[in-house]
Amino acid sequence: MNNSRIITNFNTFTNESEHSSEKKSNPPVDTEILDKLIELVESEEDVEACAKEAFEELKKAFEENKVEVKGDEPADKLAMASLIVKLVEKGKLGPEDADKFIEENM
């Protein structure tokens, strides 16, 4: 079994749950990147709504063994990529802006 931590709770995915001191120093998703994404989209509500949808889709994919995180593949990068794809799907972020955001922040 790998050492990647799979995020199974939406509050953990968005860093809104209460973390132990260890988790505070190493949150599952980089809050600085989330803040930059919110600034780019110009709506925290849109990002949160898309994050919920992306999380549910990822969770279902893991449960159905359609997605697997192996070795050095960080689960947080998969979660962030899923959020960005969902924002593009919903028209909240343009494909060019998404590509540029990924290039600069991930």
C-alpha cells in the first residue's frame, strides 16, 4: 500500500475541518493555490460548488476502482486537477486560463 493519503471527506478536501497540528503543517490541498484559483475565478462560491462536484466524482471513481493513486502521484494534485477540470466544464474558467494556472501553480 502506498503512502499517499486519499481524501475521503469534503471538509478535509477544502481544509475546512479542524486539523491536528501535524495536519495543519501539511494540509491535503495547498490553500495558497486554492486562494489563487478563487481570485482567478472571482467567486469563492463557484469554486466551492465545483469542488464539491469534483470531490464527489473522484470519490465515486475511487469507490468503483476507476482511479488509483500510485507511488509518487500525489492525491492532492489529482484533486486540484479535478477541480480545475470541473471549473472549465461549468464555464467558470476558460481552458486557456486553466492551462496557464496549471503551468504557473502546479
